[in-house]
Amino acid sequence: MPGEPYNPSPIGNPSVLARRNWWQTMFVKFIGKHTPKCHEMVRILSQSMDEPMPLMTRIKKRLHFLICCWCQRYEEQLHYIHETARQFPEHAGEVSNVPFPPDVKERIKQKLADQIR
Amino acid sequence: MLAVVSTCHVANRASNKRAVNESDSFLSDPARPRGDHDTAMSTLNIRAASSRWVDDHGECLYRYALVRVRKPEVAEDLVQETLLAAVRGYEKFGGRSSERSWLVGILKNKIVDHFRKLGRETSFTDMEFLSDEFSEKFVSVGFWNHDLGPHEWRPEPDEVMHRVEFWQVMRDCLSKLPEKVRDVFTMREMDGVPSKEICAILSITDSNLWVMLHRARMALRECLEMNWFDTPAGGTV
């Protein structure tokens, strides 16, 4: 878009603030200027899954979400992935049909019996 | 018989009152010295239980170990170590969780120990994957390209959790990640190892870890969206 700065939150964007009137346009420009860009925000969102973030970063994140429903979705989806990945191991039996070799089964049973004796 | 043992353990922990009421049952009173008969009974119990674990959970444990370590002989050893540890720690298992989650929990620890032993052999060479900034997803000033940004997911948590197809899509998506990146991601998200500990185990820096986790999450998110949430099975369409 040569000439005009990129509009992060055009009309029709499903985010909370979307330049529907003069006030919203001012807000969108202000937030767009003072919070990390999406490209940086996704990195921060991932890092916040692993360690607590400073208060200022968390406030900026909230403000950014007002003009960007995509980053908000991204965060929700990271949480979803976190929750489901945690449960993956218990469902590991369902994801492949690699057989557990019967001889290994027997060998382990024998080892267990020896241990218990 | 096993059910009786676990129930009594729970009763002991949950309510002293009940334990007193049930004190005529020898199993509900751990302070009471065990006679030869009791010991023989419990040995029989554990032996029966451990053999049942191999039949009921062996396959799940083996397949998860295989996803993680990729070598069948290593996976077999891990399953064996897990079950031996389970036998040793059987007394401590109070039936607070399902047998499956208890055994998987032990296996997770064994897998982390395995990586700890490998530790310094790990090197990170997947630079191509790590330098991929997914730049086509963003416009040049750094905002999402609105046409390519994350779609709305409509997960049906309880249902999805039990759908075999979802877990298969997740496995396929994981297998597309470069090996080392996948190791880091699975250790963090599936085994729940704190990030500081992963850095110590794999001898990598914090920032290296964050880059890898970020790329893994981004790639996995993208893959799940394309192969699950944007398909009729995933519910978005």
C-alpha cells in the first residue's frame, strides 16, 4: 500500500476496534503504534506460555488484542494446543498400529515376576 | 482384589474416620504389621497387576515411547524400566489417578532421564526450519495478512479428546517438525518439563529454546488448522 500506512484494523475486521468512526480510528492508530506488531506479538505469546511476562507486556498484549482478533485467536489456539498435547501420551495407543512385539511383552512380564519374587 | 487395595488406600488418605471404621480390614490399616500371609497375598496381587499392566497399557506406553525416541529397542527398554519402577512404587499409587495416567507419568520421567543421558550429543542443525519466519503470513510492516491469519477454531473439547482421528492428525503434524525441534516441543508440552530444566538437559540457551518452541507451535498450529479445524471433521467448516 504505497503512500498510506498499513491499516491493521480496517472496517469489517471482526476485532473489537475497527475504525468504524473517528474515535476508533484514533484508538487503532495509537494502539498500532504503541504495541508490538503481530509478527513480534506471536513470539511474545509463545514465550508467555513458558515464563511469566512483565506487567507492561501483558497490558500491551491486551491493548493489541482490541485491534487484532488474529493475535487473540493465536493465543487461544496456543492454549488449546498446550491442553491437548498434554493428553496426547495417554492416547498414544490410538495413533499408530505399530505392534508391541509379543516376545518383548513376555520378556517384560518375566522381568517383573523376577523383581517381585 | 486390586480394586480393594486401591480403594482402601484412597479411604486412608481421604478420611481417617472411615479408615477407623474399616480397621477390621487388614488392608486399610497400614500401621498394622503384616504377617506372612498378608505379604504373600500382596505379592500375588502385585504380580497379577503387573502382568495385567503389560497387557492393558503396554501397547500405549510402547507407542508413546516410540514416538519420542524413535528406536524400537530403546522404547522397549523404557517400557520395561517404567513397569519395574511401577512395581517398586506400587505402594505409593493410591488410586488418585487412573492406572494409565500413573504409568504414563512414570514413562514421561524415564524419557526425560533418557534425554538427560544423551544430553550433550544433541546438536541443533535445523537452521532452515528455525530461520523460516512464516513471513508470507505477515505484511511487510509486521501485522497479520488478514487473509492468512489464524482462522477461528471451533473445538468440541470433550468430543475431540476422544476422537482417534484428531490424535492421528496431531501425530502427523508432530512428525513434520524437524527432529530436534520436536524433541524440545514434546518435552515441554507433553512431558511438562519446565523450560529451565530443558535448557539444562539439552545444554541450550533460553533464547534458543524459545525460538524453537515458537517455531514448533507456529508450525503445529498451522498444520492442525489445515488438517483438522478447516476440515468437516474439525468442525470449523
